[in-house]
Amino acid sequence: MRLAKVLSGAFCAAMLLCAPLKAQELTVWHDLGDNGIKWFQAAGAEFAKSRPGVTVRSLSYPTDQWFGRVIGALNTDTAPDLIFNNYERVIRVESQTGKVMDMTPVLAGITDKGFLAEDDLKVATYKGKMIILPVQRVQMALGVRKSWLDKTGEKFPETWEDAKRIAVKFRDADPDGNGKADTFGFALQAAKPRDLIHMLDLFTFGTGVRHTLIDPAGQITIDEPKHAQVLEEFLKTYSSYKFVAPDTINHSFNEMYQVIEGGRAGMFRVGDWNVKKWDGANVLNGDFISGPWPRFAEGETNAVVIGGMRGVAVPENAPNKALAVEFAKFLLDKQAQQASLEAVGAGVRKDLDISTLSDRQQFFAKAQGQLVAYDFPESIHPFYPELEAAFHRKLLAGLANPPADWKPFIAETAKEMRDLAAKLSKG
């Protein structure tokens, strides 16, 4: 009788071992399109090697739809297991739901994380809460047409004085050799607040100066000496220097890209996501060099700007929360990061195989230069978008009718922004 019980128990255990594991499916919502779907499919397949029976299904939505679906789902307890997007977009989700998990203890439990810099972790934090694990840096460098540099006898600009000298040649010396006066020193944008102020952010943070308009303490910065220098030169780029197309005041992202991809601009913003397309024979054919932004003064540091961080977040009401956290952690493993680099063109690790990437892609993949992260003031000051919109209107008015001297204009603008910030902070 006793032997029969032992044999019966052994048989049941064997049956459990042989039985197929219960399938579990994790769902991820993102806005990365087909490239993102390919990445999550590859990462999910790697994850399943140590989690048999687990599959990862990712759904990509246009950004505006992603916001609505995610916020609605978290607020009605119909959340997906994970959400993935740029940090500032996850801020919006958290601010409207309060249901994004704090990933601080999750990060603490990851041993292999030395590749994450202090700025990476700052970008991932909102009101003292780590709302994402940082998975893909959004790096933004200065791009310069290589053939134009060669024709004008110039090298990649290190200082703002270099950039101004080169911009004149790119505008006036027919660098593309077509015999027409149809080229410009820079391709920029200005039509909307994020168009114009984003460009100013890049020049400001790119020279190592923090806080474009307002600092974390709520102080307006634009008339501080270093900030005022960058702002004045930036505004002159659109006006008296005539380094951009005459209609740039009306340009948004699409128009700026048309100038770049149409081969009419010598210097421009290049993001890590742009490189693969611009390497193409029908676009720029790889005829550009990426590097840090120019420094405006002695002692300042040329930097590549981390304009954002894409990361993974776990809703507090995720249906498979524990497993979702494990997959979120896995996205920082080497296999998942390699898949991210190959499918999306970005990651955070420095030990990935980049041998198949072009020189221009490798510049971003190595992340060897000085990296300075944008500060996302909206994460500290809820009124920031309204303040930025007013700043944009003021600058646009100045560009439409440039003053003889920008210094009084900057001082006046700073006062207006201080008055408005004081009012908005109370409201």
C-alpha cells in the first residue's frame, strides 16, 4: 500500500513535469511602428528562452491614440501589462492617472546597470518617482555636410565662432556646386513652441548650459549672462545673420526635414533615429558628420543632447504585474538591447555589437562624447507649457520685426516671463 502511494506520487510529479506550461501573454503598448513591433518580437523570443510559455505581443498606435488609449485603460482598470514611450509622454500618463508603478526598487534589484549615467536616471524620474526604466537614449547631435566642409576648406565646428564662419561659406560659396544661391548655413524650425524652443534647447544644453527658460527653483534664466549670450546669437541666426531659409519662421519638423533632406542646409540637428534614412542613397547618401554642438564660450563643454529617453513603464493595475516587471528588467539585458539597436537604432548599453553599423550610426551607438540631458521642466512645473507658449510668442514677434539691439529685448522678455511664471505658479 505504501509503495503504491509512492509510485502514484512519482507518476503525478512526472506528469506535471511533462505537461505543457501554462501559456502567458504580456501585452505592450507603444508608438514605435513596425520597427518597434520587430524589436518586441525579438526581445520576447529571447525572454521566452528563460520563461517557457511566455509570449510578448506588442501593439503600436499613433502617438495621439496611444495617449488616449493608455490613459483610458489605466483609469478603467483595463491596462496592458507594459507601456513604452518617451519619458515626457509617460509623465502625461502619470499626471492624469497616478497609476504608473515606481520602478526605483526594480532598478535597485538590477546588478548589471553601470552603463546608465546619472542623467539617464534623472530623465527617468518624475516627482521623486522613477516612472520608467530607461531603455533607449534619444540623442541629438549637430550634423554637418562633409562634402561642404571639404569644398570650403573647413573642419567640424567646435566653437560658435567656427559655426558662424562656416555658415557664411555654406550660404555664399555654392557648396553643392549647382551654380545657384540656394543653400543655407542651418536648417532650423520656429512655427510652434516646441519647434523654436527645442532648437534653443539644443544650442543651450549643447554648450553645457542648463535650464533654457526656467530652473527647478522656478527662476527665469534667459537673462543670465551665459543664457543671454546663447539666446542673442540664436535669434540673430534667424534674423541679421541670415543663416536660415527666409521662411524658417513658419517651419515645423516636416519643413525643416525638407530643407535637410533636399540638400539645402549645411548644418542641422541629427537624431539617432535619422541616421539610417539619411545614410540612404536617395537622401543624403551618408554625406554628413555628426558631432557635439558648438560651445559659445571658453570653459564651456561641447555636448550631445539627450533630448529624451524612451523607457518601459508598468501600470500599477497591470494584469500580469510580476511577470511584466521581469520583462521590463530584461529590456536592459544585452540580448534585448542588441535587438533594440538593430531594430530601432538606439539603446543604452555600451557593450553591443556595432560592427554592422555605419560610422554615423556608430557615433550614437558608442555614446562616447559628453552627454547632457534636457531637463524637462514640465516634470517640475506643471504650468511650463503655458509659460513656454508665451515665450515662443514673444520670440516670434521679435523675429518678425527684429530689434536693432537684442539685449533690451531679452531683458524685457525675462521680466515678462518672471511676471507670468509668478502668476501661473499661484494658479
